[in-house]
Amino acid sequence: MSLIYSNLDVVDIAESIKHYLGKRPDAADTLEGVANWWLLRQRYEIAMDIVQEALDVLIKQGVVTTITPHGSEIIYKLKGNP
């Protein structure tokens, strides 16, 4: 069975792999490892950046606030909600 992908999909994946290797030049893995670890990890890192920016916007809008219980990681919550 042959799957057909657009050239844009292939180029996008190739760019993602190059970006990953640029940050980790010693990386080496199987096809499955590249798909499961390199690409998913990179998308996770990008998603974390986007989520952080979204939370920052919500904080500026006064919708979300943060707490840091006992010096641990920052916790985000609805502003005004105990």
C-alpha cells in the first residue's frame, strides 16, 4: 500500500528533522525513533512555547493568575478563584 503525501508535508517534516539535528548533532535513531522521539518531542517543545505565550496573554488580560506553592513550579488558575 502506498500513501501519497503532498510535497509540503514532506518538506515540513524534513525541516523539522533538520531543526532537531541542528540542536542535537549527535542524535541517531531508527525510523520509528525519528518519528516517535525526534518529531513528537520537537512538536511538544513548540506546543509548550505556544501554550506559555497563550497563558501570558491570559495573565495580561486578567483572566488567569499564578501561584507557586512552597517554591514549586508555577501553577496557573482562574483569577479570583480560590
